[in-house]
Amino acid sequence: MNNELQELMVFLSKHHNLTLTSILSVTDTESWEQNKHTLLSSAPFLTLEMAINRVSDSRKRNSIPTPQTIYEAVKYAAQKRKQYSLQHDNSYVEKNDAA
């Protein structure tokens, strides 16, 4: 696993981190079906499959994604989570400043 992916996976729980690491070596459909609903972000809500579908136009639905696609999905989820946090932090500050 490359260092960039490891850095992006920091926000995952230890259990989900291990699950995602194991998904990178998935080669059978049954394993993918069991793991595609791994939660990458609770706010905004994104599962691994949802993130993969947002970053990959060429992947056929229900096919096993490549490690590169999984990397892009984790990166996408991390960016969305950061944007969501910044947006909600700013609205909290604005509400408190108005009071």
C-alpha cells in the first residue's frame, strides 16, 4: 500500500482500516459484496461503494474495483469529509458571532 493511501486512511477506525486494507487484495465477488458497504464517512454519509461510484465512470457496477480506484474513493471521501467539517465549523462560528 502506498504512503498516500495510508495517510488518507488515518481517519478510519482501526477495524475499518483493517477491512479496507484487506479489500485492496480482494479478488472474488463474494468478498467484494461483503465489504462494499464499509462506511468511509458518516458526515456526509459515504460507503466505499458510493465513493467508488462517484470517482469511477468506467467501472461496471458490481465489478471488483482496482486498488487505484479504491485509493481514489478513499481520497474522495476524505476530501468530502474535510469540506463538510469546514462548512459546518464556519456556520457554527457565524451563528455564535451573531448572538
